[in-house]
Amino acid sequence: MAREKITNRVVQTATPGEHWDTDLIGFKLIVTRAGHKTFAIEGRLHGRKVKHSFARAGTITLDQARKRAKELLFEIVQGRDPAATAALARKAWTVKELIAEYKEAHFPNLRTSTRNSYDNYFARFIIPHLGKRKVAEVESVDALRLFRSVESECRKTETGVLVSTGKTTANRVIATASSLFGEAIRLGLRTDNPCKSVKRNPESRRERFLSETESARLLRVCDETPHIVTANLIRLLIFTGARKGESLAAKWSEFDLQAGVWTKPSHHTKQKRTHSVPISPAALALLREMWAEAEASGQVEWLFPGGIKGKGLVSPKRAVRTIFRRAGLGSDVCLHTLRHSFAARVVSAGHGLHATGRLLGHTQAATTHRYAHLEHDIQRRALKDVDAAILRGHETSVVSCPHANGRSAKSVEFLVD
């Protein structure tokens, strides 16, 4: 426990523990081991200790926090418990107010892509359907109606053919809502999760891989398209198998083009660990060409610069769809398909699941095991080599076993082929 005047510098550099303010008695900054910083007050009411954390550092200024702390400490002097008052106010929260609290508490710890997905699900589905409802009044049937409405809203057809049932999106939305109501339970706003009773739709994992012909066709279109930045993104994903999010967030400082290494920072990777991988010759040639163009244009921060100066490319969906369509690829192909295709080629080339997992940045072997069936072709080639070694030099001799039935070794070799 430290005692000093809490300043902006103290807030920025404070180590885990409680930091008490020497100017305003009862005001403190709490820093957790994970680095979360919260403003709080502590006093005594009717002989008992009263504590109340009222705001995360960064959501309000230090001056605002000090002013709010004075108000809360004055409530204690008047005989009221600020924590009990806050808990009572939360009981009347609507789902929309719960979402605001959820975003403040959890969004700083989520990856950008996850935050964007949650924001999309909140804005498009959860707030329109449940936003005005009291958190304590939402029932299982309301969660089921949300689930069914998402399926209905996301069902898509093209030229009279159903191309999306919305079932996967419904699963994601109800999972987000379930996490939201889990936070409500943690805050004491309710005792159950209304989303738990909703039966999710079965999902089949995508097994779409690009053939060599499709990949060649896609690369040819990338050479011809005017969407140069998006084309470079597609090329990099083909040559590296990187995740779309990692690539869009990449900066030139992550690359050592001399050593041919890409070091992805932990806050960009799905596994939340720094991931360093070698770059293939084709990817290295592409990156060197991109770097020359970046130097010439003065855009040397982002690997894929966006339309706004100083910002990176966000989500080139239209350009990607245009390039895929011109390459003759259907709606079953997305940017993540390029990652699957890369993994399939590594495994099929005989480099094993371990090397594949390291290149893709998988932390769990089970994740890479989805490509295990591709090793069968390698094993068949190995078996054929073994057969050839056994039979080599005995083409004219008769296999001496009770099941040979007089056939020559050459005949057996022919059957193996």
C-alpha cells in the first residue's frame, strides 16, 4: 500500500496494489496484477468499513474521478452506503445499460476483431430486440426469439438460390448474449442466464481448399486488378497462411526482410503470444516489392495502408469479392480459405503437423489435427516406396509364400502400382 498524491503520472506508472491519495483522504487507485486500474473510495459507516469502486482509469479524467470521490465520501458522512446505492441502481438497468458496462469492463482486453464482432452483434441484433428490457426481466423465451429472428434476418439468397441460412450468425449472437448475461450474474443483477436453454445450430467445419489451378488463377487476377493493396493482401495470405486480422494490423516494423522473419506482436495474434515465423522466398519477394513502393510513397508504417492517411486497411470486403469473382471462385471461398489451403499444402508436402502448427501459430495440437487426413497421401507414398524396396531385384523370382499362387514378384509389383 502506497501513500502519495495521485497524479496523472502516478496513474500511468502505478504498480499493482492500492495507492492512497494524500490530498483526499479515502480516495485511492487500485491496480490489479493484470494491470487494470480503478478509482475507488473507502470510509466508515456506523462503525463498519465501506468500499466502493466507481470508475476505471481512462474512462474518466483524474479531476473527474477526484470530484466524484468527494461526492461519494460525502454520502458516507450523510449516512448512506454508496456501494449499496450503486447496486440498487444496477438492479433497474436495461440491457442497453448492461452492454455499456460490459464494453467498459471487457473491451480493453479483447482483440480488435472480437470487439468489432461484439459491437456488430450488439448494434444489429441485441439492442434492437432486447435493449429496452430490464436485465432482470429477460426470459429464456426472449433469448429464443432473438435467436430465431437473427436466423430470419441473415438468411440470404442469390438468383433464387439459398446461399446463407443465418444459422451460424445466430449461434454467434446468442453466444455474445450469453456472455453478456454472464456479466449480469457476476454483478448480481440476476441469478440465471436466459441464453443457456437455447439449443445452438449444428455447425460443420469448412474443409474448402483451393486447388493449384484455382490458386494460380487467383494470383493471375491479383496481377491484373486495379485493387493493388487488396491484391497484395491476398498474395501474402496465399504465401504465408497468416490470419487476416494479423495481416491487416501488421506494420513494417514487424518484418526483418534481411533475415526473412515476421515477428507478430502478442496483441495481434489469436494466441496472445509473440509469434515469430520465417518468410517463404515468394512472400519475401512480394514484401520487398511492397517495401520499395511504400518508401516511394512515404507510407512506411502500415503494411497495408488504408484510404485515410496514417490508418491501415480495415476490411476490403468489396475488393476481395470482386477479385474472387473474377478468379471464378464461388461464395464458399473467403480469405480464411487461403489459410486452410496453405496448411493443406504444407502437410501434403510431407512436413508434418508439428511444423504446420508452428507456421500457423497454433498453440493446441488439436487445432492442427484437422489436417491430419492429408497425411494419408504421404503415408501411401511411403508404403509404395517400402514395397518397391522389398520387391527390387526380385522382378523375375516367384514370391515364396502360400498366398502367391505362382505369381511373379513383377506381377505383385504391378498390382502395387
